[in-house]
Amino acid sequence: MSNKNSELHHLHVTAKAAAARAHAPYSRFKVGAALVTDAGELITGCNVENVSYGLSNCAERTAIFTAVAQGIDLSKVKQVVIYTPSDQVYSPCGACRQVMAEFFHPHTEVISTCDTGQQSWTVESLLPNAFHFDIEKYRV
């Protein structure tokens, strides 16, 4: 197994372990995510559902918000690996794509894995022409 495949396998296993900690009593679809920085820092997240479904949080955003809370420089994230408990690869939802576009470099690799395969994209390809807002232009 090549070094890149070995690293991806490790991140897949890490994301799968994060999925096991998910709080998903409504969908029963436990998702995990693992972010890795250029320096090798590893941050995980899982989906956390709420009876008021709009208040739920996806695994990807949980990992991103955890990294922010820990003071991790998200511009240094080189890869995001997502695990979904299925035989189909799922791409991140729109909300996660927008959050990734705000915090990650456009060329950050996003890899979604499942029990039978994987697919990869860049942040930019997941959300072309992402919404960006320069607040400084509008401050008085």
C-alpha cells in the first residue's frame, strides 16, 4: 500500500470512528469527518442531530468549528475525509460547502468515503463561484 493510500486509509478509519460517536437518533445516518493540516494536526467531527432538525450539525461543520475553537489555522488544512455508513459516496451538503469555502483554500482536497468506495473533489469544484463578502468595504 502506497504512503498516500495508507494515509487515506488511516483518515477513513479515523472518520469512521468519529461517525460512531454521532448523535443521530432521527436519521440513523452517522457521519464522521477528519481534517488534517499540513503539520499533521488531526481534528474530527461527527453529525449531531436535534429534534428541531434545523439545529442539527453535520460532521464536516462540527470538525471545522472544533478546529476554530482549538485555534487551528484552517488555511493549513490540506485534506478533509468524510465517512458515510453506506454503499454510496455522498458529497457534502450545501451548508458544509459554504463553510468550507469560507475557511479552506479553494484547492483543499475533500474526499468522501463509504464502505465500498470514495470520491474526491476540491472545495472550489464543490462550490464554484462561492459567496464571499468583504465586510471592510461596508463598514463606516
